[in-house]
Amino acid sequence: MFYEPGNDHGLPFDPFKSCVVPRPIGWISTISPDGVSNLAPYSQFQNLTFDPPYVMFAANQKTSGTRKDSTVNAEQTGEFVYNMATFALREAVNKSARETDPGIDEFDLAGVTKAPSKLVKPFRVAESPVQMECRYHQTLRLPGTGTMGTVDIIIGRVVAIHIQDEYITKDGKIDILKIRPICRLGYYDYAVIDNLFEMVIPGSNHDLCSGMEGAAGKCTRI
Ligand SMILES: Cc1cc2nc3c(=O)[nH]c(=O)nc-3n(C[C@H](O)[C@H](O)[C@H](O)COP(=O)(O)O)c2cc1C
């Protein structure tokens, strides 16, 4: 089949989201200028670069057409936290997606524990195995269809990373199979990471490998 987005695709459900999978879920915590904690999942989430690390989440508008609370808080306070979403935390992740009044504490709503951050004000989700403290860098706003289509892409620089020790293996790697991160597919579908495989680029040298490993500083070329 072929279709142009915006025109009829002829299927009962829009296939687009199912064509970009799996998407990691950025479980984003923020705090409002008057101190209310907010928590919401964003599957339009990604790392942008790694040295120094930057991440982004893309927040569409609320059903009412206004900006989402995570967007407003990140812009107004200049800070947000990424928490990794896992299979064990899936129900809490889902509860925190409810469209609530900005005055409601969504850590309480989701039933998760607040852990203080070291460099930023928003709390971390204590139960999440990996969290990143981020400083707001920039918003990119893309126009879209209807009340929800316009999107605010929030970019932040990662200034601190927490990894629970029990999820670091003896050989110093993050134990993804123990963490069991969840990711979004299309429709109402999710996937969980419960297997992995390793590949090295054929003929790769030390410098290429430093990019794969995420350590630009190890590259010997200037
Ligand atoms: C797994 C999952 C992923 C989601 N991803 C996004 C997303 O990428 N962008 C978005 O605008 N909304 C997304 N949502 C919906 C938001 O989480 C929801 O609108 C939430 O109420 C926003 O909260 P906030 O206004 O407190 O930021 C997602 C919901 C779920 C359950």
C-alpha cells in the first residue's frame, strides 16, 4: 500500500505510529513554579546525542488545545527528569498519563515515591532503575492538525544520571534484561525488552567503536 499522510490510508487505524517502533518511553517528571510535582509518559522521546548527552520529548497539545503541563513546567523552571519506564512500573506509568488538573500531584496519583534529585528541583521516581536530571535547552514547536496536532519538542541537556546499583552487572554493564524496559508500539500495544543480541560493525576500528559505545572523547582523531 501507499498513502500520503493527511490523505485517506484506507485502513481502520492510522498505521503511522506502528511504523516507527519500538519507541522508548520517557517518563518525565517536572515541578511547577509553585511546587506541584508532575509526572507523565512520553513515547515521542529520544536521546539526541551522547557526549554531552541531550534528550528530547515531544508533547502534543492537550485535548483542549493548550500546552501540556510537562512542557509548561520544563520551560518555566528550566528543569526536568527522565525516569526509565519498566514492565514492573507499567500500571503507574499508565496512571500518570491521565489528563489531570495541573494542581494535582501525579506522583501521588501514580502511587510512586519521590526521590530528591541532586542538581535539579523535580523529583525522581524512586522505583525507576535509571533516572536523568536534565536542564532545559530549547523548545521547537511544529504546527499540526486540529487541537492536538501542534507539538512542542522539549530539548534538555542531561546533567546527572542515577543508576540503581542492583542493575549493574559484574562486568560493569547495565542489566537491561533485569530492568525489562517497556516501549511503545502502535495502537494500544507495548513491548518489553526480554532478549538482546550483540553485533559489531564489520572491520570497525577503535574510533568507530567509540561512537557506538557512546564515548566521543575516546576517538583519537581530532
Ligand atoms: C505510554 C504513553 C506514551 C505517551 N507518549 C506521549 C507523547 O509522546 N506525546 C504526548 O504528547 N503525549 C503522550 N502521551 C500522553 C501523555 O502522557 C498525556 O497527555 C499526559 O496527560 C500529559 O501529561 P502532562 O500534561 O502532565 O504533561 C503518552 C501516554 C502514554 C500512556
